[in-house]
Amino acid sequence: MIKNNLPDLKKARKRNKIETIISEYTKNNKIKDIGLNKKFLIETHGCQANEADTEVIKGMLVSQKFTETNILEEADLVLINTCAIREGAENKVFGELGRLKSFKRLNPNMIIAVSGCMPQEEATVERILKHYKHVDIVFGTHNIDQFLEYLNYVMVEKKSLIEVFSEQGNITEHLPHSRQHKFKAWVNIMFGCDEFCTYCIVPYTRGKERSRRKEYIIEEVKELIEQGYQEITLLGQNVNSYGLDFEDYNYAFADLLADLAELGIPRIRFTTSHPKDFSDELIDVIAQYDNVMPYIHLPVQSGSDKVLKKMNRKYTKEQYLTLVDKIYQKIPHVSLTTDIIVGFPTETEEDFQETLDLVRKSKFEGAYTFIYSRRKGTPAATYETDVTPEIAKERLHRLNELVNEGYATGNKRFEGQTVKVLVEGPSKTKEDILTGQTENNKLVNFKGNIDLAGQIVDVYIKKAKTWSLDGELK
Ligand code: 5AD
Ligand code: SF4
């Protein structure tokens, strides 16, 4: 295997004040139609950042005349875009890679590639080199724009290759995209993370926080509007710190959101917000524009001040609750969701009770809940703890019961109301039932013609269930 560059987590932690280089994606004209009569299959794990990256990788493959398949047996190229956030996510990928071994035995020409966050970790790459020798290409999050070069090399030279950079990260503009949806699109507004929450591997795998210049973002959104897109979701690990890295002009997330809202796309969403950077201006912009959706995902992680401090979250329970109050006052119809970790090192029953109390007071209408997972190379990996896996599981169970009440209450408040729904398409189980999302991000099922897919329609909500709403087309 050719090992051009291997990951280095220590190096990936460095943050110098070096300027972000912005470059344009350049096509290598020597690589042409290498996908003719060939099929690819991509399996994407993890967050929306990975889903957005997959759309870029697909765009590159389609530009080379590859076509997509979801049948493993007929794939010439299988790429797994991986997530490193928790051990469970990584184990899934290793399981998948193990399974691919027998497929490759049947089809020795099959190329297997691994991308995303896992290749950014030394331990993962060592494990792949040792136990998964059937993998042909390993590349990380910083060099997606080079993927076709790697693929061409492997196809021509019949050798395997590892190329992972542990740099702070730059920005490549005008990357090709093959978007998953016809009317909903992800738009990256920034990359990386500088928060260094002590449990989290992301600042190491995705590099420093760097914002895209507004001109590029506006241009991308204008194109999406021209193509008939109804909804965009602005993406960043912490969108609220958008623009803080610009040295030459003052332009914050609230400014960007207002400018994009003015362009007139029917729906704008954004994720994820760090509570410490949620400005009053931002709350005002969300309240002011009807096309900025009344839905905020605001990860809290814990309700205990002691745990929050150990997590390096930079706010207290009270500060979080004050922010939540302010949001409810200015945007009364908003829906809030959150992320919570249980079983963080040293978390006691009292700490956990603080979390339950915060959940009750915040009136969350949903939450992603996790058991703390030790990530090698992060500060928390060295913290001692007496939280056993059993205690953590039991806390997760209690937390989920409370969170589910929030889901149900959040849905119930729409019973008897008429809401706007962006129609996704037929539901998975019944052909004549359509499914779609409300402005508050609630799932609605209702009878209707499939031609409505991609349109925003009025739906009367007859009945609220815990996870969805049943409605009737108006
Ligand atoms: N263990 C458990 N959950 C984690 N998250 C991030 N790192 C870890 C970890 N080491 C959760 C956080 C974050 C979400 C995307 O994943 O709640 O907000
Ligand atoms: Fe991880 Fe914290 Fe950054 Fe979110 S804000 S990606 S949890 S380090």
C-alpha cells in the first residue's frame, strides 16, 4: 500500500493564526470518463457534514460517467464515508468493512474506499492497514477535492493508497455536487470546529473553524433558487460562530441569515448552534423572517454546571435557561431540540438530576441522547470515572422517557391547526399516504397525490402521535 500521508491527531490539534486559503476546484483534464460502464455505491455514516461531503463525492463520480447502484454485487466502487464521533459508529464501519471482504473475493476488481472522519485517527488507519488489507483507498476530510486523482491512480496502477492530511484546513469552492434531494439542499457555510469540547473528536478530524465568504454562499443559494429548491439547511459544527474568523470584515451569522432570507427561498434551516454564541441579533432575525424556520437545535449536553465545566462548554445551566427563555419570548411558536450526553466522567446522580431538571424547564420537543463514548486523543479520554456502563444505560433510559414526553407534547400542540408542509413524497409503508415536514420540523402523514412532492401545502392536523402527526390536505 502506498502511504503518502498518515494521520496525526496531535498535529491536528494545532491552531496557529494562519490564513485560510480559498481555492477553486480544478478538474484534471487527463482524467476523463473513468467511470464509463461502471457503478458506485456510497454508504454514508454520521452527521449532515458527511452527507454533504457524499454529495460532493457523488458529483465527482457522476462527472466521470459513473452511475449509482444500491446493489453491492454490481458495484465496481464501494465507498464508506465514516463517522468517528462514538465508538458505536466506528464499530459499524469495521463490521461493514469485514463484510466487504467476501464481496471483494467474488469480484477482485471491486475498489473499496474509506473516507470521512475515521481516517483522520491514527488508531483507525493502523487497524485498517493491519486487518482490512482489501481496502484500496483511504482519504480524510481535508482532501475530498483530490478523490478522483486517488481513484484514477488506483485504477491505473492497481495499487492501494492512503492519503490523510492533519492540517488545520482550507476551503475549496465550486466543488461539483450531485444533490440527494430535488427540493431540499445542504449548504455548508463553514467547516471545522475550534470549541474543543473535551469529549469530542470533531476539532481533530475536521480541522479549524473556517467560514466561507458570503459571496460564494449567496451565489450557491441563488443557483439553488433558480433550480427550484424549496428549502436549504445551512451547515456548520457551530454556525453561531460563523464569520468570527474573518479579519477584514464584520459579518456574523445573523447578517448571513438575514441576507439569505432576503433572497426569498421559501425555507431556511440551520444546524448546529452552540449556546454560548447565540446572539440577540440572531434571535431577532429568526423572529423577523417568515422563511427562517421556527426550529432551533441547541445542544446542551448536560444540566450540571460541574459537568458542563469539565466538558469545556463555556456556559452554565442558568445561562442556558436564560437563553431558552429569551428565545421563547421572542419566537413563541418555536420548537427547540437538543443533544445530551449521559455518563460523562464523574457524572453523579445529582448531576444527572440537574440534566432532567433542565430538560423539563427547556420544554424540548425532541433530543438526541447519547451515552458518553471515550475518544482516544481527546482530553476527557484521560478523565477517571466511576460511572459504570450499567449506570449510564439506566440514566439514558430515564432521560429518554422524559424526552419522549417532550416529543408527544410538542406534537400535541398542533392538533386542530392548519400547518404548512413541504411534501417529501409517498410514505415508506403506504403508497397513497404522503409524508412531509412542517415548519417546526414535525413529520406529517396525509392522503394526497404524489404530484405534490416538492410543494408546500396546507395540511389540517387531525391527530398527534408521539413521533408524527396525521393530517388532511386543505
Ligand atoms: N460521546 C458521546 N456523545 C458525543 N457527542 C460528541 N462526542 C461524543 C462522545 N465522545 C455527541 C454530542 C454532540 C453530538 C453530535 O454527538 O452530543 O452534540
Ligand atoms: Fe464537538 Fe463541541 Fe465542536 Fe460540537 S461544538 S463539534 S460537540 S467540539
